[in-house]
Amino acid sequence: MSTIIAETALRELVNTWMGQGKHVAGPTEVRDDVVLYQWLSRAEDLRIGGSPRPRNSIKEFVFPRHEKLYGYKLEGRKIELVETPLPETEQIVIAARPCDATALPILDQVMNWDYRDVFYNRRRNLTTVVTLACQDHDAHCFCTAVGSGPDDERGSDAMLFNLGDGTYEVRCLTDKGKALFAGALQPSERVGEVGPGPEIRLDLDSIREFLNNEFQSPQWAAMTMRCIGCGACAYECPTCHCFDIADEKVGNTGARVRNWDTCQFAIFTAHASGHNPRSVQSQRQRQRIYHKFEVYPAKFGETLCTGCGNCSRVCPMGLGVLPVLVAMQGVEQVEPSEYV
């Protein structure tokens, strides 16, 4: 026995959640062929499924691009610190891709490793994630290669399966998911299905062997020479989590803030002396790959990549993780045009 909901009823439910004061985010078409996860003001703007896929990730709803940690006031030689209140509003992310949701348990480990990030944890506790199982994929997708799949449940509180006639099977996976859909579902004998997902084009064992033995390989420059260091890959990646902390001051008041950063920026590792241990872009690309497939797995036991393909979708040079890993395996490199 399963439970289902009609799309019309689902959209009514979204409006009900917003009417209750909850913040709801989901895929929204911002212009022709550009879809982003954004806060919704009405359920009609929610785009459920189909292509193109959202260009960004859902991490920004628990780990914002710009976040005030605390404020301060200057009075003569005195400094008064002003605490930033923790978030209080419940938020819902709906129709997210499973490859976005699987990133959340990965980020949980980073944000609670040697220091418990209270801002991140508060947003995570206030957030309910409803994913939509993938019915298709494109050339950028490689979730199956990193141990995931089109209906991976990790990070999801509930999952929708498109039944193809304007209805969805709803699988409530956590207490949050059950509470969210309480009283809104109908019993059914119908069960949603998904395909096998993208063909596995990567061998993680051979990739790890390359990483362990070829740190100084000249192939790094050849594989990554077209990178222009724009950082789009990291900003749209669901698992990249580098940040910078800066003071922003106006007059006698200011704030200490946290902003997203990326190892793909030339200034990221620049020393005050002027020395930069990663002085060329191929070294920065190498760092990104090592972090995802060697450093993070050694620390936490899983890959810092969900195979979403966002990096190659948004890269203006047709690069991203997948083309680098394909080249690393020693197989014929896929032409950039396939990824643009």
C-alpha cells in the first residue's frame, strides 16, 4: 500500500504551508531555460520536474552565501558586540533533486566536526526536504558512479515519485516528512518507479590510485588548462563549503560576516608575504579534485561529491569534475562540447 497526492492538491498544500508562515523554496523558472531553487511567493511558480534542471543547489538554504555572525558598535575606544539572533522560521524545500539532498548529510559532518556550527544546525533543524525522484538524466549526471542513484533517500524527509498522470506517490521517510504531509495523502496500490540512472563511466578505485601516485603529474595541467578560475563550479556545487570571514563596517557600526569562498580563486591561498603555494590554476583544480575524492573520504569515509553534474553544466569552458575524472582514468577524454 502506498500513498499519493494529486499535483493540484500538492500545490494547494504549498500555499497552505506559506499561509502558516513557513518559508518554501523550490525550482523556479527565472527566465527561458534557466531554473533556480528560489523562495516561492505562490505555488504556481513551483516547477516540478522536467528540464532544464536547477543550476544552483539547495545548500544555500542551510548555508547562506552571506551570513551575519554578529554585529558591533564602536563608541570611542569601546566595542560593543551585538549578537545575531538564530533563525526561527520553519522552511521547506520541495521538488529538490536527490543529488542535492544527499549533500546535506555530507555537510552535516563538516559543520559538526571540531566545532558545532550553531547557525548551520539551526537551519538544518528548521528545514524539511521533499525530493523528487529523477525520471531522466543528462550527459552531466554521474550520481551512480559515486554510490548514489535517482531515488537516493539520504537527506530527504519525503520523496515524490511522478506517476505520469498528474499524481505523485509520496514516501515519508522521517518524522518531519510524516508531519508535513499528515492528513493530505490518499491510499493507493500504485508505486512509483525510476530507471537505473546514468551509465557508470568512472572507476573510483583507479581514480584514487591516480590521486595517490600522481600528485606531481604533468597531466594535471593538460586536464585542467582550460579552467579560467571563475569559481562557478564551487558556487553551484551542493557539497563545496569553503568560506571566508570578513568585517563589514559603515560609520561606527559593523558586522562580522561569513561569505562563500572557493579554492578556485587565485587569492584563496595567497599568503601575506605574497607567496602563493597554488600559483597556477591547474594546481587549484587539482586541489578541488583531491579534496573531493581523497582528503574528505580519508577524513569522513565518503566522497565529497554527489554526481549532480552542476559543475560542468555551469562551467563556461565545459570543464567540471566529470571531464577531469574521465581524463584521469586514462580513457579517451570526452569532447568539451558534450558538456556545454
